[in-house]
Amino acid sequence: MSTDHYASLAHGIRICYRTHGDAGDEPLLLIAGLAEDLTCWPAAFLDGLVERGFFVIHFDNRDVGRSTTLRTPTPGALRQLLRRPRSGAYTLADMAVDSVGLLDHLGIDSAHVVGRSMGGMIAQTVAATRSARVRTLTSIYSTTGRPSVGRPTRRVWIRVVATRPPRTRQSAVDRHLAVTSLVAGPAYPIDEEGEKRYAEGAWDRSCGAGRAGVARQIQAIQASGDRTGQVGGIKAPTLVIHGDRDPMIDISGGRATAHAVHGARLVVIPGMGHHFAPGLLDRLLDLIAQHSRQGAPM
């Protein structure tokens, strides 16, 4: 099991991170999604990347896990439903600065960058604004922020935003299992015991402090608005992966991302939802490894 390390960044954010593999191998930065801490990446996925020759870095985004918890006011459910972020909200661009700051801390000039969901949005922002730092980009079940694409189903939106956040370890586990079962695609069932262990560990790592942070992360997405124009400036070789049964971010978000980035490749996986299910890992590993090898400059 990898050890938690900490990077105190120049702009005042402290990032908790872990690494796997040989530091001399190709660096690959994983950026997690909304409410997910660094343990969200399955061990088999991390091991598979190492076996394919990558030095893997993954971390807690701000307001999750053991990275900095902000003290700014939390937007309420109504404000989120109306997409009216508070003034002074941080944005995806701020979270992109955290990601680049971690690479600086590790002395890494550039890396393959892989993000899922909100992490895909952050990865897109890094690639668009710090192009020299990104060897290749892989955006998994993510979107551009354009209001007309990538929208969740009403049922998922209510379950994620309008439901009161969990206040106990058991309620956090129950909610995670309910949401994961709801968003996972029909062709790829979840590993319920594995997801239970993840939810328990994530609660313990944050001591429950992430409840308000999730609302601030949602606010960061909303405050960033439509990023289509920015995404269109991405120069890194780009792979977009999306499932055709994703109720959290509709496949139109993946299609819009691929359409915005010149030369991007879109891979649609039938029956896949918004989850790294065990049955998907080999396919995802092969896609990422192939893309990184073909897309990286010689």
C-alpha cells in the first residue's frame, strides 16, 4: 500500500498524494472526480498502469480527503440547483493550478494526464492553459460545461445535490452504494464489497470533513461556466472515453469534448455508465496505454 505524502503549494493549498511505480518511467497524473479522494482508483487499475510502464501519481483534490479543506461559505442546495455560485467561489482553473503545482513539487516537467468526471474537466483545463505540461490527455466521462450537453438525469441530480449530505460513517457508506448503483452502467455491475470498503476508507481519511467540500466542488464546476472555447485550444493528443448509458454526465458531454478538440479520438463503450467497474478495467488500461504511447512526442 502506498503512503500518503504532502505537497505545500506556493498558493497556499496543501495536497495529499501517493505515487506508484518507478519514478524513471513515464509520469501519469490521475485526477479524480467530484467528491472522490485518491483511493477512488481501483488497486488493479493502478497496478495495471505500473505494469504498462507508468509512474503513477494520484491525489486528493482540494476539499476532499486529506488535502486542504477550504473555509469559504458553502452554497446551499437551492443555489446549486439554480446554478448561482457564490461570489469568490474557486473554479476548475484553481484546481488545475493545484494539479500543476503537484507536478512542480515532484519536479516533473510534463506528464500524461488522465481525469474522470470533474477530474476530466480539470485535466482539460490543465491541457488548455498549460499545454507544455501535458504529454497526452485522456478525458473519461466528462464534459465541456456547455449547459445543453452532458446533463445528468433528473433522478441523479436530485440524488446527488438535493439530498442532505451524510453525517455519519454508515450513512456515507449507504449513500455511496446507492449512488454508485444508480450511475453504474447496466453492462458493468459494481463490486459492492469493494465499494463499501472504499466508502468506509474515504470517510475515515476525511473524518467526515468533506461534506461541505463537495458542495464547493459542484460550485467550482458551475462557476467555470461553458469552457468549450477553452477546450478547443487543447493541443495535446486527446482521447475521450464515455459510456452510452451514463446518467451522471450524458454521452453528449463526451461527444462535445471530442468535437471541440482538434484531432481528438472518441471511444464510446456500450453499457458503460459513470463508474470504474471491475469489468471495465482492462479495456480502460489498454486504451490509456495505447493512447499515451502513440500520442506522446518522441
